[in-house]
Amino acid sequence: MEKTFNILCASLFSTLGSEENLVLSLSGENSQFVRFNNATVRQTGLVDDADLSFKFISNGRTCNGGITISGNSKLDLKRGLDEIERMRAESKEIPEDPFLVMPTDSGSSHEIKKANGLAFTDAVDAILPAMQGTDFVGILANGKIYRGSANNLGQKHWFETESFCLDYSLVTPEHQMVKGCFAGSDWNQDEYENYVNQSKKKLSLMQKKPMKVDTGEYRTWFEAAAVADFLGMFSWNGISEASLRQGCSGFGKMRNEDARLSSKFSIIEDFSPGFCPKFNSNGEVSPDSISLIENGMLKNTLVSSRTAKEYGVTSNFAEGGEYLRSPRMSPGKLNQENVIEELDRGLYLSNIHYLNWSDNAGGRITGLTRYACFWVEGGEIVAPIQTMRFDDSFYRFFGEQLLDIEDKLTIVPEVSTYGQRSLGATTCPGILVDSFALTL
């Protein structure tokens, strides 16, 4: 894949005029997908795929395009040249770009992360035995992912990693579910089987009749998967500098009114684990880490070079959409084994679902409880709860109502395979809050 990228780059850059610039970005994968239902393989296949995105700059104009790489070098070159001609013509018809960011050569990088992964031929035999006796539904995405970026000034980046992600549910006869996501780079059979056993323990609790919980505010424990979903909302009209400047960010109160979250809450953008490349689609390289919220105070936002130019601020080379790519929340002191005892009476939420802003400016998020959510009484899990809608502000559950934070961090990977496998992960602990609002 890298060789194909390099050949295309050299050939396409050689056709540019003296006043033209071109940035090329590759997204590719060599993946195995296996779909399971009722602990049986229902569908399996291999995907060897890559897309090449173009950013063409000429005469103060920016045009975007792209092609799918076929693997036939002559055909791919012809498609690329045709796309450049299309953008060249388009650049003569569109207005100037007032916040044009020109490419530069600020150095190149090359990173290949090798792993002792799950061999394609061994995948089914490794996964299914531990799932026997359960209604196991899920999908395995497994293999290599590639990212590349290059421009005609000589800058070139390459990132290649290998990973697996088994995103699954265990289902009771009454259609209650326990969700799990076992992911990583190096496959460890014992760790996998231990993880599955934890899901099975929750499944046994789901056999009890679900109870209806009244609307109101409850002491609540959120497992790391639920916390990761909340943090994911920060990428949507949240930690983006452009969103703040345009008045549509939930962090406006922190920027403009000195509102703060709990002093226990800190989050950084952390590229050091290598879940995704540090370079963005423009080939700009972010710092290894960026402190975003430190002890409850807003320290930095995600700033793309385009936003920096528009508002006269300094870029930290965020992606154009200014979303989190590899967030890491700081742990606390609460041991997982003590969670139910500390919770005493209230909600134990393993997962949440269908999140949306209900009041963006106020930081209010609405969604549903889902998958292995329980009522706890006297430090004991009593029963699963029926699905409930919640509506509460992160200024509360990450702020004044935050009691404690788990001492262990969990890696919650991006699991989307829409169009292609996603890179990135959220690293976070679980949290215990004193009050969380169920509304329906």
C-alpha cells in the first residue's frame, strides 16, 4: 500500500504547474470482517481497500476531490490525472478562499506499528469457544489500517497499524442485552476469555425481571464505556475553537463565564499511545499531547489552521473538524471492586445510547440507558432497569456532582466501519456521581 501511495504521489505531483499545489491523503485497510449471530458465523470476508483524497490549490482557490485506488497503477494514475484536470477547471470558476491555508514542508514521518495480532485463519477458533452456550451477536474487524499524507513541496507522512475489535452483545431469551467490546493490537487469549466471563456474569444478572425506575435524580455509577460516549459529545459543538467563536459550543460558559468542572476532572488529547497518526489530512503534525481541561479549568481548545487564520489565533493542528482523535481522561482513586459499595443505592449504567445535545449552550445531553443497566440497593445489584431517558448537563456530572473517579483506565476504541474502519480511541475511567437526572 505504501509503495502504491509513493508511486501515485510522484506521478501526480510531476504534472503540476508552478503556481499549483496539491495535498494527497490516503486512507486504506487490509481487513477481515466476521459477523456472528447466535454464536455462529453468518458472514465473513476480506477487504483490501484504499481511497486517495485531493486538495488542489491554485490562484487563491481550494478544490477538493478524490478517487478509489484500484491497484492497477495505469488506471489509478489516469483517474488521478482526470481528477486534477477537473479541479483545475473548477478552480477557475469558484471565488477565492479567504482563509486559505497553504501547504508547507515541515518535515516527514514514517511509523509502522507491528503487533502480534489475531491471524485471519485463527480468528473464528479463537473467538467462538468462549461464547458457546450464549446468544452471541457481533462483528469482528481485524487487520491493518493505513494512513498517508504528502504534498508537492516534499513533505510525506506514513502511518500503518494493526488492530482487532470485537464489538458484540450477549442476549437473553427476553431480549435483554450485555454489550462488550474487546479490542487491541496484541491478541491475548486469556485476556479475551476473562473479558467474556465478565460479560457472562452481567448476563446472569440480566435474567432477573427488569424493574421500572421512576423519573428523578439518582446517585449513579457510569462504567468507562458510558463515560467515553459522554466525552465523544465534546467533538460535536464542544471543544472546537471554531464552535466557540461561532457561539454554538457547550464550552461557552467555561470560556466566557469562567464556569468550571470538578477539580478531579482533567482531559488531554494524547497521541503517545499511537491509536491514530499525529498528522492530519493536511499533513500537519499535532503535539504529542494537548491539555484541554486541567483540574476542571478550560486550558485549550482544538484549533485547526483554517480556524487559526480566520480568528487570528494559534493552531495546534487539529483536524479540520476540530474533533477529538485520541482523548485521555485522568484516573482517580476509586477501585472497581468498591464501586457498588460506594454507590450503595442508585443506578449502575454500563452503557448509554442515542446521545444528543438538548441544550448545547447549557451543556445538557440527552440519551437512553441501554445494555446492562442495573438498580443497586444496599450495595447489591437488585435487578436490571427498564430503558429510561436521561437529560442532564456535563457541568453537573463532570462538575459539582462528580464524587469520585475510577483508578483504572479503559481503552474504548472507535468501532465505526461505515465506509472504512476508524482509527482512534478514548482512554477513560468510570465515574461516580451523586445526582443524575432520569426524565422519561
